[in-house]
Amino acid sequence: MSHSDSDALVHDPDGGLPRLLEIMRRLRDPDTGCPWDIEQDFASIAPYTIEEAYEVADAIARQAWDELEAELGDLLLQSVYHTQMGAEAELFTFESVANRIADKMVARHPHVFGDESRDKSAEQQTRDWETIKAKERADKKAKGVLDDVALALPALLRAVKLQKRAARVGFDWPEVAQVVDKIAEEAHELAEARDTMTEAEVFEEYGDLLFAVSNLGRHLGVEPEEALRATNAKFTRRFGAVEAKLAEMGKRPEDSDLAEMDALWNAVKAEEKAG
């Protein structure tokens, strides 16, 4: 593409994806690009990719539909960034990445794109999906059941994926009550022995407790990451309401005490339930 054609595309408000790809190519040009962009690599951009995914999830959780378009654009830019670097290293291109995921979606949906029947229950479709993914892992010659569960996933999400993978080969509690008993056991051990444990032992036991709690969420059909995110939002909202009530009294949280703030907290909860 000539420089004039490139300029025309870059400044075309209706240029769509080709425009974005050209902008990224220009930003990474070693002679005329942006110095900061030129210096980046996969590892340095990865944290931004994770952050942008969370921004998308946050906009959806808040139902901020006016923000979602922009957040999705930021996330798309991350894919464009990585594929541009991949093209420079002759590893892959945006087109090859798009074709690869397209191939995967077609292969994983034979009931839509093939000759399999769509007349299946959600449970049967889930089993079929897992069968297809298991074959994909076998084709990649994964060495162990847990080998390809991504290390960079949020810890709660990764815990659930590890548990699901182990459950496929029968390593799982069969009853929810057994999971609850395990949580109680872990919590009791930590509470009883915390004063005699080393810092490393407390760290390890607390991790065991969190792992067991995430396992309970899996057995209940609740995604721990999503549930905790919702609880974080609820806590933030309610504590903000407590601060507002204190402000009406001419106070700040540091001017109050636990008893007063707890009473206000309960009042906020009651108002939410009544509303």
C-alpha cells in the first residue's frame, strides 16, 4: 500500500477493521511509528489485554451500554496489537488468527454447521462440547489432565477450571455436603491453629480454604469470580450509602465507630430490600 493510500485509509471514518489494522501497522513501523508502541512486546501488552477484558465485563455488569462500544473497541485493539507483533515475527497474522477461531467454531458446532441434529438438550450439548474439546487437547498431545489450564487466569476462575478438569476423570466430591464439610474443616483448622502456624503455613491453609469455597460454587452452579465481583459491587454500593448517611449527620467514617456504621449498614440493607 502506498503512503498516500495508507493516509487515506487511516483518516477514513468508515474504514472499519482494515483502517484499524493499518493504524496499528503504522504505529509499529520501526522508522516512522510511535516510539512507545515500537518498544512493546507480547509480555508488555498482555497486562493491558487482561485489563481491557475486565473493563468490558465491568461495563456489562453495570449495564453501561453507552460505554460498552468503546470498551469492546479497546479490547479489539489488543487482538490487533498482538497480531501485528505476530505478523512482524512471522508467527501469525490477524487473518490467520480469525481463520483459526472460525475453524474452531465450525468444528465445535456440528449441529449448526454440519449434519448433526439441533434437537439436543443443553446438557447433551455441553457433553458434546466437552468431548470435542477433549479431542482437541488429545490432538495437541497434552501431557496431563491439567496441563493446558492457563496460568494467567484469575485465581478463582483457574481454580474452578482445574476442579472441572479433575472432575472429568472422577476426582471430585460426589455430594455438595462433602464440599461444605471440607470448607468447615479448612476454616476450623485455620482459626484454631493460626497462632501456632508460620506465616507460610497460614498462607497455604488460607489458599486451601479459598480453593474449597470455589469448589462449592462449582457444585452449586455459581461462578465464584462472577459472584465475588457482584458482592464487591454490592459492598461498594452499600458502603457508599453509609458514607452518605454519615455525611448527612456531618460526619465522615473516621469520625464514626463500628456500632454506628453497622447500624447504618443494616438500615441501607433494609432500604434496598424494601425498594
